[in-house]
Amino acid sequence: MRYDQNDRESSNVEDRRGQDGGGGGFQFPGGNGIQIPIGRGGFSITTLLIIGAVMLFFGINPLDVLLGPNSQIQMPQLPQADRPDRSPSNEIPGLPGSPQTQAAGNDDAEKAFIGKVLADTEDVWTSVFKSFGKSYPDPTLVIYSGATRTQCGVGQTAMGPFYCPLDQKVYIDLGFYDELKRRFNVAGDFAQAYVVAHEVGHHVQNQLGILEKVQQLKERAGDEATANQIQVRTELQADCLAGVWANLNDQMKKRLQPGDVEEALNAASQIGDDMIQKKMTGRIVPDAFTHGTAAQRVHWFKAGLESGRMDACDTFNTANP
């Protein structure tokens, strides 16, 4: 990805680094997962019938929630923009993924980069929501270190980035990116953008009422394994929405460069539940999945990226997500 000094940084970034956030909180995905209404996993036929019956009882159709009664709605073709000059003079010193990120001020460079990515998500989703008659309230992105208080409880670095639907904020400890690089060989600016876009995808789900209905399904699931499977599907949908954003953002601002997509696909594959469990515990426990396998995460990100359409992201009405 390429930004220059003329690109807008979002004003919705809150920097809490250095503040005392308290204790408690969530776990890193692949431990027991982030228990926020969002999903992972494969369904048996029996489970699908149960969930389908519950959906019918509550009148839930996740695709209709996404797109309204007209599932053929066309996603907007965003205006084309001239590709920014790619000469070194227009490159931000210390842009994440570049050699300068090793220098002092790395956190500030990453903050600036994330602020520009967040601004791009605001522009894209505002246009998308407007296309079907809805307004898009921008989320706030909170940068913190160690721990921070949220309306969903106390968030900690160990849990990784997360979205709290109660306060409509995305939370990221920038040290997470170092951990991704060190432990999972995930690096690059577009890989970092993918993480932000995934969490913003949960905000999109929240605005469309999906997270509330998912929470209802999980509360009535009857067992943890089924609830985790619902969580998986919600997480995979956020991956797909991140892909939709990448597609439409490139139509609008021509951000993608050679190697960017590969960075995101590598990130999606390396942070699949199966990969994380194997690295952290040496074994794979499918019933404990909460975000999806590497193959699933890659598949759904690509589905959104290649189509640029939200109706490509119906992870709930497919037998094998």
C-alpha cells in the first residue's frame, strides 16, 4: 500500500498508550478465543438444522440483514482516483513494512499509517451504506499498551485486536504487529491494514444488526461447540468484508501494489485457528475454533476481495464455510 502526506488520517483514533488499563480481559485467538459476538468453524447437518430452525423462529436471514430484502443489490462502483506518485519522495518515512520502521518513532509511524487505513475504511463504508439508504457511523480506533478498559470488559494485549460492539470501538496494541511478525511470520503494511479492516468489518456487522442476532443464536446454542461454530461464521464474514473493503478501496484510491494481496493472504492463513493451536499447543481441537481455519480465512477474504460485493459474504447460509 502507498500513502503520501496528502492522504487523510482519521480523526477517530484515540491514543491511550501509557495509561493504566487495569487487569483481567480476553485471550489471544487460539487460546479460548475472543468471546465477542462474531464467529468460526464447520457445521454438521444436525447443527445446521438446529441453527436454521432458530433463525426461522426469529425471522433471521443474515444475507437479508446485510443487503435488505433485495439480495441482488449492486455494490457501488466507487470513483476512480489517480494512482499516487510512487516516487520515494512521496513515501512516508517509517511506513510500516519499510526499513525505517526499525528506527525510533516506529509507534508514531504505525499510528499514522493505521489512521490513514481507518480513514479509507470510513470513506468506503460510508459510500456503501449510502448506496442502500443507510448512514454509517464511524467507529473509534483505540491504540493502547498492556491493558485498557472497555464497555466489554478489560482488554489486554494478549487477546490481540478486538472490536467491542457496546462502545463501537476497535482496540489495538501496536505490539501485536511485532508479535505477528515474530511468532507467525506475518509482516507488511497490507497485512496490518487487513487486521484493521477485519475489526472494522465487525463494526459493519454491528451496524447492520448481525452481531445482535448472532448473540441470540449463541445464547440458545445449547453447547459451547455449537456457539463456537456460530462465532466462526461471524469471524469469516468479517474476513470477507475486509476483502470487500480492499477491493472497493482500490477502485476509489488505487492503494494496492504488487505483493499486497499476498501479504494479506499470508496473514489470514497464519492466524487461522488450526495454525495458532498447532504452534501454541502442538495439537488441533476443531470444537475450540472461534475464527476459522487457515483455509477458511483465506477463502472468505478472497471471496470479498475478488467480488467487491457484500452479498459474497453470506457465511451463514452455506453448509461448509
